[in-house]
Amino acid sequence: MTAGPGHRASRARILLAKPGLDGHDRGVHVVARALRDAGFEVIYTGLRSTPEQIVRSAIDEDVDVIGLSILSGVHLPVAAEVLEALGREEVSIPVVVGGAIGPRDALGLREMGVADVFPTGSHRRELVDRLRRLVDEWPAPSAAGGTDAGTA
Amino acid sequence: MSVERDPLHDEPRLEARAAQWRDRYERDELPEATTDSGIELEPLYLPQELDEGRYLDRLGFPGEWPFVRGAYTSMYRGRLWTIRQYAGAGTAEETNARFRYLLERGQTGLSVALDLPTQMGFDSHDASARTEVGRVGVAIDTVEDMAEVFRGIPLGDISVHFTVNATAPMILAMFLVAAEEQGVEWSQVRGTVQNDIIKEFIARKAYIFPPQGSVRLTGDIIAFCYRQVPKFNPVSVTGYHSREAGCNAIQEIAFTLLAGIEYVQHMLGRGIMVDDFAPQLSFHFSSQRDLFEEVCKIRAARRLWATIMRDDFGAKDPASMRMRFFCGGSGASLSHAEPINNVIRGTLQCLAGVLAGAQACHVPSYDEAYAIPSEEAALLSVRTQQIIAHESGVAKVADPLGGSYYVEWLTDQIETEVSALVESIRASGGLLAALERGEPQRMIRQAAYELQAAEEDGTRLVVGQNHLVGPGSSAPDLEGLGKVEGVSRDEADRQTDRLRAVLATREAARVEQALAQLRTAAGAGGNVMPAMIEAARARVTIGEMTEVLAGVLGRHREADAS
């Protein structure tokens, strides 16, 4: 299980994943580069990874955050599958989701335990800041989103 | 028609007056301007010398070499562009209803959106497909679904475009069988399969098999169609997705021409004469924000393609040199904030396409950033095209911007820049070789990053989003935007039920034989289409067809591209 804040002196590690069949990768590459420029270590799964593969890679790579990029509208079921897979592995890694997500679905994602949502139009600076804070503060004491998905 | 000129007085006087104007202009120290793709622009363009020979060589007439002024002689007076809105979602039944809705309101050609499982070769009941059935397009598992999509729509009377690439052989086979079962001869079938697999590797990323095997399939379709389905466009060489992925107009045209060159070379390598297949090639470009750049890039592209076909490939038939194109209004140029503003953006995009002489247009719906089009938004896109066609008057004269000093200069400038990029990639082995090295992909990613930076720091203005933003700008009324959450799971379940029913009633022996024949055709290097068509008739599923091809060609995985 990933330990709490301040546990590593080295850079934060993030796994960026493209789950499902969606091939729209313009956004995930912009985000990958922005994060690398900001000092993150970024591991990219490539296209069309399954939730199991994503969680496996996240554990193997010992990442601090999992970022899902989804432009095909399947963010709710896919995020649920990733969270379930994390639960089965009994690991606590925050999951964030970016993509074509409206306010109603963003709320739905947070309610299921997604740590943060970055809809179309999110800026790199803000994304970097929020992810840094997420990594530093994880596991969140009383998460704003209902289920305490942070601890298993 | 020549103009009387006094060589002693006209030119020096123009030059002198231009210099004086320039001096007055420069007193104000105004900012520079470039096109969206970075071409520097003068504040004013003047006539270049009129030279009849040069006019005929560089511009000519619509429908003739070098095709700058239009693909066809009579252009829109002879026939308006086709109103071809991309549509489709959920089950075949729901898609059929949307098609009939649009056709009843004046859409003149169909463009079928397929869901991701169908594009990627998975059946609706496959584990990989579960969450994605019917979301971004219609689910097609077998020819039964294809037939349902076109119920009540006679395929001899309308042209149908499919945005399908890796599974183009499967979808085309099912389409031809659906037509056949409607009683329509293949010789009467009109439409297009996008079938441009090269741009999938570069930008769109919906590939299945590795590059070489994929190009072989593209070629199988072209070879099959030019003889068996002569009114059908077997490929739509597409720059749209590279542009949507972030590249600029110069790169968009260059990558498209280079992909076209690869396909032509491939077909010639099969021993097919250029004038046999080239007339059926078609193209697809984006229409973005900078109106004059979008018009001029097309004019330049037509001149370049005509030149390549005539001079590099020895085409003799003018139809082989003629670049016909579909104008796809750009979704990436729309905003998520204040979505209603996208109605204006879509209008300008369509106007650019029409001024450029498009053969067919799609106007993205204003709710593009949030959902697949609601019925209301889809209708508005159709009305946009109809208002331009019937009220604006711009269709009355061919190439109406021709002769504008700016437009002719910009056309030439874009041609020069595109040519340079095309030649440099050709010199290093062509586009297929370049994509194996990751070059066009890197160029696109770099351009996308720069655009992101420009939008964030406000260099690139998006009204209502990063410019002149009022309170509440970024909170659209989503309730009014129709089907935001995607297809209901009811429809996905109904699709799997449909599939189960087909599997239960089809003839097992015929299926086995069809699969065996497909495997043989794929492995022996022959044309897969006849076996694919027989498989479609036997109600073989798209997943089964894909498995057979994957068994022979393998599956492609992108090298880590970050």
C-alpha cells in the first residue's frame, strides 16, 4: 500500500492511461508533456488498456496517481472498473479522470471515489498544481466524495 | 482576355504609389499578422502582372487542369454540394430513425458513424466492447444490423459514406450485401468508405493490423471497387484527423498528399493502370477558423494533386487529376464554454468549405464538446448548410474568391510551403517510412502542445472561452443539450440480444466454410473482398472476420509515443 505524504524524496510518479477503445490521444500527450516539464515522472500505458492492465502497471510502477484519459463517453463505467480493480488488489492509489466530461458526470465520478476530474478546457498549470497537492496529501483525510476509496 | 497596358507608366506608378501607401501605413507601428498556420501576411495584396499564359497554367478553369478553380465544370450551378452530416448511434433502429429524420429535412447524402467496437473489430457481446456499444456511433455486428440501418432507404437512390478504416473490408462487404438484398446492383451503389489507414497510424489511432498488412487491405478495396462498384469511392484520403489532432494547414495538406501518393504507388505496384483506379480516389479535409487560409489550402491542394498525378504518375485522364473533397467542419475549433457560439463557428467553417468548392460538407453540432449531436443540434447543422446554399448567394459563381490578390498570393504561398514539406518527406522515403520513425506523429504532438499553450496564455483567442468571458460563460445549460450521457444501457442490451438471435439462426456450415475461405484469401495474398462478401452473406460477425484477418496479419501496438 502506498504510504502517506512526504514518503519519497524523489519525483512524483503518475501513470497516464487510455482505457477502452478510444484512440483520441491529443489530450493525454499534452498532459504527459506538461507533467514532465513540471517534474513528474510519467508512465504512459499507450492506447486501449484494460482496467486490469492499468492497475497492474500502476502497482508495478509504484505510481502516486493514476490518470485516465477518456474521450469516448465511457468514463463512468470505466472509472468504476478501475476503482474496483484497485479495491481487489487492496491498493490505495488516487485516480483522476480527464476528458469529455460534463458537470453532472464529474459529480458522479467524485461520488464513486475519483479524486479529481479534469474536463475539456482544463489548464496545464492548474492540473499540475492540483495533482501535486493530491500526491502530497494522499490519502485524503475526509475525501469530498463520499466513499472512502482511499483506504482498503 | 487581355488588358491594354502602358508598360512605361503602369508598373512604376503602381510601385511608387504602393511605396507611399506603405510609408503611411508604417507610421502607426501596427502589429504583424499571420495565418493560423503561421504564414506572415502583408496588410494588403496588390495585383501581380496579368499574363494570359500564366493564368492558364496556374489557374485555368473549373473542371480542368490544374483544377484550382474547382473540381467540376459547372460547380454548384450544375449540382450543389451534398449535405452530408455525420450521424449514427445506439442500435441500427435508432440510427435509421435519425437518418430518416435528417433526410426528411433535406440532408442529401448519408454519413454513418460507427461505434468503437465496430471500428475496432469487436462484436457487441465481447468483453472489450461492453461499455462502448453504440456510444460514438451505431453498432454493426452483422449484415442484419446494416440492413436495419437502411430500412426504408433505397440504396440505389442515395450515396452513403462510412467513417471506417481498419474494418473497412468488413463494413463494405456488409453494405454491398445489404444493397444486394434490397435488390440494388453493385453498379448502382454510390458512396465512400474512408479506408485511409495511414492517417490512423499518424493521428486517429483506430488501427488494428500492422501498417503493411493494413495498406494491403486498403488496396484490396480499391482494386475490388474500380471494377465491381464503379460509382463508389473506395477511399477518402483524409487530412481532417491530423488537423484535429493539432497540426497546421500546411501539414494537413502535405500529410494527405503523401498518403495519397502511398496508395497510388501501392496500386501501381499491383499492376493496375493509374487511370483505372485514380478517378475514384476522394479526399477529406478539415475546415477550421482562418477562413481565407482554409479556402486557399484547398485551391493549392487541388493544383498540387493534379500536378503529382499528371507529372509523377503519368495520369492521362483528367478525372485522375481531379481532387474531389469532403469538407469536415472542425470539432476541435469549437468551444466548450458558451456552446451556442459554436453555431457561428460552424457557419463560417461551412462557408469556407463552400468558397473552396467542396463536394460535400458536414457542420459540427454546437454541443460537440459535450455529447453526440442532439436532434435539435443536428437539424441546425443541416439548416446552416441550406441557408448558405439557398439564401447567401455564394454558390452562384464558381471560385468566387479567385482573382482576389490576397487569395491568389496565399494559394501560391501555401503551395510552396506544402510542396517543401512533401518533398522533404518523399526524399526520406515517403510517409509510411516516416510514420514508422514516428515523425508525423511528433510534428502533430508538437503543434498540439503549442496550440494548448497559445489558448492558455491568450495568444490564440477563443471568444467566450478565454476572451471576453462573462460570468456564467463556462456553465452551459446541459439539460437543454439533449442526450449528454450517451446511449442507455437498454440499447446496448438490445444489441447483444439482436446479435444472439442472428447467431442462433445462421447456418453453421456456411459460416465455417466462409471463415475458411476468408482465411485462405487473407493468407494467400489475394483480394479478401470476395471472401469477405460471402462471409457477410453467411452472417459472419465483424468480430469473427477481424479474428481471421488478425490471425494472418497480426495486431499492431503503438510504440510508446510519449
